[in-house]
Amino acid sequence: MMNMYEITDRVERMLLRRQKLPPAGTKRKIPEPPACPPLSSIWTTSPGEIEERAEMFHAYMSTVRENIRKLKEAFAQDDDVEQAD
């Protein structure tokens, strides 16, 4: 099984291969660098950034759990109303 570094390396190589080449017989221009940073830069973050992202993720997940709980309660109430009819 490939780790994240191998996957990002493979994706970056695939993206480089997909760049369009000019028609045959024309002078090749050096391709412009991509507009976004390479995927490998995601994994070279500081510990502070990692901690901040972890906190954001945990806050997001707690919101998701709360919304799921509310939906379950709403569905349970809806089922109770339908059974009462």
C-alpha cells in the first residue's frame, strides 16, 4: 500500500505528463508553473499549522455530529407523528 508521499508524488508526475505539448515543428516553450502550490507542500507544514487544522477539523466534526443528532431527533418525531395518525 502506498503512503501519502508516494501518492502525491505520483499525482504530481501524472499532472506534469498531462500538460499539452505544442504541435510538432514549433519551438517548445517552457511550460508555466501551475497556479497552485504542489501537493507535497501540504505535508511540509509547521506543527502550529497542523494543530490549528486539527482544531478546525474537530470543531467541524462536532458540528456534523450535532447536525446528525438533530436530524435523528427530527426523523424520530416525524415517525411518531405518522404512527399517531
